[in-house]
Amino acid sequence: MSSSGGSGASRAAGASAAGSMTMSAGAFEVEIRPLGDALPGPVVPGPVVIAVRHPRCSQRAGAVLFETPPDGRFLGALHGEVSYEDHFGGSFEVACAPSASLPVTVVESVESVERVERVESAASGSLRLRGRLVSEGSDAGSTAGFEVVLSEVSDGDLRIEAALDISGWAAARATGVTRLVLRMRSEPEEAFFGFGEQLTYCDLSGQVVPLVSQEHGIGRGLPVVTDGVNALIPGAGGTPVSTGSPSAFWHTSAGRSVLLEGSEYGEVDLSRPEEARLEHHAKRLAAHVFAASDPVELLGLASAYTGRMRPLPTWVHEGAILGLQGGTARVEEALECADRAGVALSALWLQDWCGRRESAFGSQLWWDWRLDEERYPGWRDMVARLAERGIRVLTYVNPYLSTTPGHDVLYAHALARGYLVTDDDGAPYMIPNSDVGSAVVDLSNPDAGEWISGVIAGMAEETGCSGWMADFAEGLPMQGVRIAAGDPRSFHNSYPVVWAEVNRRAADSTTRPGEMLPFHRSGFTDSPRHLTLGWLGDQLQTWDEHDGMKSAVCGMVSGGLSGFSVLHADVGGYLSLPNPWGGERLFTRDPELLMRWMELGALSPVMRTHEGLDPSSNLQWDSTAELLEHFRRCSLIYRAWGEYRRALAGEVSSAGLPVTRHPYLHFPEDPATWGLRHQYMLGSELMVAPVLDPGVSEVAVYLPRGRWELLWTGEAYGDERSGGWATVPAPLGSPALLGRLGSEVGASISARLQEI
């Protein structure tokens, strides 16, 4: 049976002869197939299978954009106690006690409706399903009502809203958390991309992915290290799927996609080869399914909803951003050294502009966001002299406030006005990742957000800076604190989004808004609309794939598949660890690691160095003549593709496309691209295969069909008929950068590289 939307007539799912009915939600075609034999009567409840298609996708494999499991159990409900334990101010463990369960989906009616009150922007009619969720086993007889509404809210964007009525579910009247379960069919070989800045995997199939912004962890599965960190600070070691910038958006090699609205905690279970299971900690969910002909178009549709990142300021493309600390004299000494060597610089990043303090965790910044003129005498003159040479200055802020007397002016102001997160007793909550008291600004309070935005804008004007690292924002606990918005569980993932918005407003309110570069490590699905630049958090100073340089590559390309279109990592990594047996710190840089990381930075959207957690224990860009010369060369490599980078910035803001792209985006028909995670494309024209292992001078790179030219030598690789692997020379100073043979972009960059 087939019917078109807009009639307003009720349609019973089992009222026809055995077989499916096809109805419409805008341009989307929704097939509803009853299970079992035909059922008598005008409205007889029963399980169904739902499949969604769109004409735009009819010519490609995987034209089914959304499909429910063959057993008909596409919606379910759970209820029980949930613990959202916070390990050390930002590493979260969510544990669910045994739950009452309603796993059986019974559809009682299906109807086309012209207008749904909650979906004002529906294009042309909606489809509404109503029914009951039913329990089994010892809880047999328990039920809850549900409603599912499908509406095309814009061209190619299908919104699916599911809501529960649990008033009749006895177990749900007790204390606890109700969770809605949505099950979707998948294929055994389907690859799953997205989920934010994932540092270990690009294809997340087989994983259980938590949708929570958190510290990404130390080690993240690296043998020995992760267990050791967890022994000292439970949970702080992280997992292969923990990240500071997750996203409730994913898409697959079969052309399917889901983007979940809202900020509640959830997790997506991809461990079963024929099913994707979403558990959402709320009684209502709204999700989007996008109809696109290829992954490039899909990112455009999704980013139209999440918002797109802004283009980088033009000054960024002139050279590296040099991370320094130590005061005015150190800055002048380093700048003279860089000048003599011929390093191309665009900015200096001086994170200790506000001064430093000693704590049990080592040397940390004073979080009172005031210029330390003892550490930086003549700051304003220094900034003016740098500006005359075209070199900008960047600083550092975060949403925490020092409570130490003498460094507590902002804290006292926020405390007096109720701008702070408090504990259950009403006292200011102190973030536990420092032994020096630090309170947390309550960004769920709009007045507090407006105030701290003004503080940051004032900092920018006072210091004359052109941007800042906007650190942290993933540390709001999900239980045990009070905030203006009420429930911290619902606001936790919104906190980094609002933090990005606060910093964007601050940048836009300065006298030089187009020059400002705030950059963030934390985020959630909707963050891109407020961002210009992201960075990938604190990698270990190692080569490894769990938490080292390899993870930085994976994070850039996975983030690009999620709407985080402009990402970079600290050149050289950040973390080294105290040696429990005494002696030198563990995981400090060696020269080869630092040089290869310089090369990775040179072929990233932004090249920014970091001195590391303990600068005195680490090699720096100017520690030896060899390192200094390599840094000079890499800064010029970065400058050499600046014109192309500017063009890619336009595609970021116009189409939501990333600068660093997973090859799958442009070659989705080639299954060999699906599993790649340690190589990437720059736009559509260049392929990068960074050296990510010590002691090698060549690298294996997968080249999709076509001929590719190594831009250093002009040698051609690849096959016009099919993709394949090639071994490409990559000696120190000449990282593997290939362009499509005959590409004007490649030829132009190759000519510039020959001049270095």
C-alpha cells in the first residue's frame, strides 16, 4: 500500500494485506513493513521494520539511509540508578545499575500530518507513529507510551523525534534515570566515521563510544602507562575512545548518518556487526538523518546544522607560532635566535603572560587572568615592536579562577555575584586538578558568561594580543554540584560549547575582531559554529598510536569527519611523566621525534610549538644547531602551501569541509580508504604520509586510483585504474607530500618547495 503525506488520514500499520506501506515525510520515502502475517482489524498493534530512503541517494549503494532492526525492536526504555563519577576533574566513568527494561516496540498507528507543533520548520508534511513499549520476563505487563515523528526540516534533512510517556511505568516513578534506546540496522562491513576528535580510531566500528566531553587521558590504552596512571589517579588514564571534543554525529560507508540533538550523556554501541545502538539519558531524543550523494555533500548538510568554523586570520599563514615561556628577556633571546636562523614566524604564544605558581603538580599558571609585569617588564613595548615586524602575540585563559589571596580579584567578584559552580552545600566547587584552590565559572548562568567574556575581551585589549589558548571546559561534574541551569548532567556537554561562544563574543568585541585567534581543546557537537581553531589536547611525547604523535594524526582527520574542520597539535607533544624510581622524566623528546613532529606541524592547518609540561627536561626547537635548522626548514614548508591553505579556509566556511581530510571523503567507493588513520589529504589535491616511526627514511602510503607526484622530486606513483600502496622516500626535511599528477596546486607548491 502506498500513500502520500499531507492527507491527514490515519493509517494503521497492520491494516493492509501482508507487505509494506510507503509514506512520505517531505521528499523522504518511509517504508513501514509489519512483521509476520497480515493482522486483522483497522488498528492492530504489532512490531514493524522501518526503512528511510531519498531520491537523491537512489543511484548509489546503501540507498537506505535509516533502517530499524529486523526484529522490530527499534525503540526501548531503561530505568535505574546511574553514577556519573568524576575522576580528578574531567575524567568520567558512567556506571548504570541493573535497570527496569521495556525492550519490545509495538506500533499502534501511523499517520501523515500536515503540521506537528514541535516541528515548525517541516518542509511538507510529517509522519507520526504511536505505540507502546512493552516489558518481558519478570517485569511482564509494564508498558510506556511512545510517539515518533519524522519531518523533513530542510532539503535532505530528516528530523526524527522520539518521546516517551512513562506515567504508567511503575518502575520509573522511583528515583533514577530514564534512558531511551534507539536501535539501527547496520552491515557487518560498514565503517563508522565521526564522533568528534577521536585519537585512536577513525573507523569506530566495534567500539562503544561515550558521548561525553572529558580529559582524553594519559596513555589511553598504552600498555603499562595507562595502568600506572590509573593506579595513582583512578580513571585518569583514559580509554581509546575518550576525547575532549566528542560529537553526537556519525556517518558510515553505506551513506547513512545520524546527528543527535541536545547535550545529555549517551553512548553508541557499535560492538555488534549488524546493529548500532544508541542509549540516550533522557525521555526524549531528536536526531537528524541526511540524504546526500557522497560524503562531501553529507558534511555540507550536517555542518549547515552544527555551524561551520570560521576562516583562519590571514596572518597565521605567514609562518609558525612559537610557544615560549620565561619572561621578556627569554622572548627577546629566542626571537634573535629565530631571526638569525631565518625562521618564518607569524606569532609568539606566551602562555605564562599571567605569571606562574608552584604546586604539587609542578609549575602552573596563575589563573587570575592579569598581566604579570614583573615577569614581563615592558610588555606593551615588546608587543608593539613585534607588531612592527608582523609578529603577533597570543596568550592563555581558561574558565577557572584562582582563590589564593593576592590572586583572587576575579574570584571575589564572581563569588559575590553568584557566578560560580557550587557543591551541594552551596560552597564554591573547586576543580581538583590542582592543589591550589581554583573555582569554576558557572557558564549555565548567562550573566556569568557575559561577565567572563568581558574579562577575556579586556585581557585582549590590555595585552594587545591577537588570540589565546582557551583551555579546559570539560571538567564540570555531572553530579554533586549546583548550577544555574539546574541539572549538571544535561549541561555538562554544553559547557564547552558555551565556553567557545563566550570566547567568540570576546574576540568579536575587540577592536580587531578579524585578527583574533582563540583556540580550544574541548567541545561538543555544536561547537564548530563558534570556533576558528581547535587543538588536540595533551599528547605524550612519544611515537605511539594511543597517545603519541600517531594519535595526533588520527585526531585531525577524525575531527575533520565530524565538523571540526581546522585542527592542529602541539609540535613535539606535551606530556612527560615523573619517574617513579627517580631520575630523569619519562617520555621526553628525542631529536628525531621532535623533528618529525615539526614536519607534521608544517603540513597541518596551524604550526604551533609547545615547550612541554617540563620545558627544562625537554629538547626545544633551538636546543641544537640541527634542530634549529630543521625548524627553519619546516617553517618554510608551512609557508610554501599558504596560498592553497587560504583557499581551503574558504571551503571550511562555505561547505564545512576540513583542511586535513580523510581520503574516504574523496574516494568513498574505495574500501581500502576506510581503514586509513595515519595519512591524510590537504584539500582534494594533496596527499600527506607523515613519518610516524623512528629510524626510517621512507613511508608506505595508500594512493587511491590515479597518478600522484612526489612534490620534492617529481617522481610519479599510483595507478589510473585502481588504488594501491606505494613506498615513498621521506628523508628528514622532505616529508612525503604528493599531489595529483598535473594539478596546478601541486605544481605551484612544488616550485616553492624547491626554493627552500
